[in-house]
Amino acid sequence: MGIVLVDGKEVEVGDNERLNGIQVARRAGIDIPYYCWHPGLSVVASCRMCLVESGSKNPETGAITMIPKLVPACQTPAKPGTVFVTNSENVKQSRARVEEDLLIDHPIDCPICDKAGECNLQDYHFAHGQSERRADIRPFTSRRRSLGDTVTLFVDRCVMCSRCVRFTREISGTKELLVINRGSHEEIDVFPGLPLDNKMSGNVVDLCPVGALGDKDFLYKQRVWFMKSHAGVCAGCSTGCSIQVDENQDTVYRFRPRENPHINKWWMCDEGRYGYHHAHRPDRLVEPRRLGAKGYADIEWADVPRELDAALMKAGKLAVVISPHQTVEEAYLLAKLARKYDPQAVLALGPVPVVGQDEQFASGFTIHSEKCPNRKGVEAVLKSFTGGVTTWDELLNQISHGQNGNGSVGASSSVALAAEIAALWVAGGYREPWIDDGTADRLASLKLIIVQDMFDSPLWRRATFQLPGASFAERAGSYVNVNDRLQSFDWAIRPPAGVTIEGHLYARMLGIRGLYNPRDTMREVAAEIGYFSVAGGPEPIHSTGVDLKINQLAAAPAASIT
């Protein structure tokens, strides 16, 4: 361990830590302003906003020797004995001059700029800029051009930090962006005929410290100070990126990546970034209905638990399909509910959507082909109840064999046929079509079909009970990603009127008193299933999640839960 002095405060640094002046100052509770530096990108030290005084302290005499010139904190290593001064008059004047230089040619169009309210140039001007403008005020221009399908460049707002250029070279590895021209005529542009179209392109908007890069999906839709930000988890694929969900009045307007060194670092893919629109599609299902002699009739949610209870009590052999889009807590409660009505109920994993192949980028960031957030979590729950995992296809085969009067199941011993299945409860939550008419026809002869889903499907149209379900942004709980990382999150928006979140319904039917609390359920899950044991503490799970690999079921199979 060593000591670094920052404005007279002692900060400890580890022997193997490689920190710069900006990072070590943060440990002392001091923010050094910067534009070009980013912890996930190479260091160029071009903006000069982070200039500080630096020197060294003699470990034997205690004498401090300062370097005569200011140095960029982003490029200065914080070694034991290093001294930083971030608040001297010389440093303050330097920051004010940098701000003044940037604002000489910058268009003061904050009222129409999407970045207003979260712009570093605005914030740093008020904190570090000159008290008065000394240059002549001139009419501004705001040249703009498209860089690709997702990003617009407002040329005159750019402060030439080059973050976006470095991102395409170092993180996505696609190298579409470059700096053209020289001196005061420098601009960001794309190579001729090669627009910015990589699958991580939206990250350059997050990286831009000013309003030079605009997200076409978000442009002019909402002021940032009207929105509320919620920590969430992307449900677009099994990577499970940590994200911020920005919403206003229960409408999601954008996703942004949330730093998580264990999963996505500072990035997210465009597929996940723009994958929230289905939550507000006009064809969302919003009315619970029951099939009667005269067709479907609306029912009140207050009556749903009672009617489901009556139907399940007399239905006979039950099978339940748990969606990989559901949370760990919902999967556990639904499995527990199934065993309440039928101790030998068949529990199956819903269809796992897979599209193409995994895609890995230069930085190691991976977009997984598995387009669901919680397959591993649901599988762990199923294994604890049944000792194995029955797939959707295996369940279909079992139902088909039972209908044909053949007790042989075939491939999997985990689906041994105890009795002919008469009732089916399917939890969906798929944003894309997931079942065809032919498959739905194979299930149509069952006595009772309960379907929870967001959108119409062939099985929905054959269901006895149609129960509209929630989207990812409307539910709270936990997901386990492809690398066994469990992340918990809270809901960001309320569901549309007429929709009840699945976990709420399960808790009511299980007789759990009070409001549904996923944290209480997770503590029960952790106590019952060894795989989740590290998630069972009294405190909320850390924002980066917890690693479940140390509790692999293969090492110590849990006893079957009945």
C-alpha cells in the first residue's frame, strides 16, 4: 500500500493498482473536470480540462517538490508519494480559460439541445468558467448530418474530445469514425460510404460529453429533467446488461448502460438499447377474460384468483410452463403454486428464443443469441422442484402421447407420464411470436388452458383464461445471466390499466399477505435452493449483482421441493 496526497488529503492506493489523478481524486471525494478521458478508453489528454498541479513527496524527509507546469490528471499516474493540487488559483484559471476557448465557437443553443440538463459543458461553465463572456456574441450555426441509422452529428457543438472515434476503434472494432481536417477546422465524420452502423453505435451518444451526437430514437422527445431514472437489467438477451431506464409518466423514453465491471462494463448493444418499444405497443393485451358458453367475457382481477382456484381444483393433472422472461421469484412462486394444486404437476421451461450466433466485439463485449434474460434462473428453480429440466418440446411430446393414449414419453426420464395432462398454465411474456397454429392445435383439446402473455397468439385464442402479463420494465425481481450473475431490480413503470404483474397474482393465490415483495421471496428462494444461497442476505443485492457460480447445482444438487 502507498499514500497519495490530494489537496492535502491522504489516499491509500494498492501496490498493483494503476490509477490516474482523476481516479485517485475521486477517492478523496474530489471531482476533477474532464471531457476526453473515459475509464474504458485509451488516454489522449487532449481537452486539457483536467490540468492540475503535481509533484512528489520525499518518503524520508517529507519534503514536497512540485512540477513547475500544470499536468493532465488523466495522464498522470497516482504512485505512492505523488502529490496533486486540484484547487489552486493557477488550476482554476486554467479551467476557466479552457471553458472560454470551447465556448468561443460553440453554438449557445441549449434550449433546443437534447443534452441540456446533463451536459458537461453547461455544468463545467457554471462551476469553472469565466464570470463574463469576453468574446463577441455572434449568430450561431448548427450544421447537422446523419452518421448512420441511429446517430445524428451536430457538427458545431463538438468539442473534439474524440471519445466516439476511440470507441469505434477500441471497443466495437468497426472503425467507422475519424477526425477530418486540421486545426480549428477539425470535425468528426465517417469514412465515405461506411456509415456508423455497428451494433453498438448508440454508445457514442452516451460517451459524448456535450450535445454533438444525438440519438435519433430519443431526439426531441423529452427533456431530461422531466424524466426519472431507474436502475434495471436489459431483458434483450442472456448477457443481462445493467442499464438505466429513463421514463416520464410511465412511458419509457430511453435506455442507457449502467456501469457493471462484471457484465457489460460501460456499454450495451443497440438491440437492447432500442428494445423497449414493445412495452408501449398499441396491441398490448390489457383485459383478463374467461371462455364461456357464449365466447369470451371480461372478468375482474379481483375475481381471477377465486375463479382460477375453482378451475384448478377440479382440472386434474396439471402442467405449468415457466417463461425464461419471468424473474427468479416469479418462477419459484409459480412452481410452488402448481405443486399446491397438483403435487406431481409437470413443470417445464418455456421456449427459449435463439436468433443467429453469439457476436463478440473487439473489447470482449458479447451479444448473445439467446434472446431471453433468465433461462439459467428458471432452470435452477425447475431443478430444485423436479431434479431436472423439462423443455417445451418435451412437454409437447408428453401431451401428444397422453392424448394418443400412449404412456411412453421417449427422450427424457424427467417427463415420466404419471397421468394424462388435463390442464396447462403457460406464462409467456414474449415480445415476438413464439407459437404457431399447429402447435396450439396440439394443446387445444386440454380441459383447461391458462395463458399469461403480452400479445395475441394462437394459444391465447384457445385459452380458457386469458390473463394479460407485464413487460420487463413493469416487474421487479431478479434475473440470472448466461454467466451465472444474479441481478435484482425494481419496477420502472406501472403496467397499463387492466394488467396485473404475474408475481402479484401468484402471491395472492398462495395466500401471501400484504403487497408482493420480491426481496422477501428471494430470501425464501435462497433458503430453499442452494444455488441462490448467496443472494439471501438481509441487505438488498449490490447494484452489480452477485456471482452464483460458487453454488453450482451440479456440485451439490438440492433436494426436490414439494
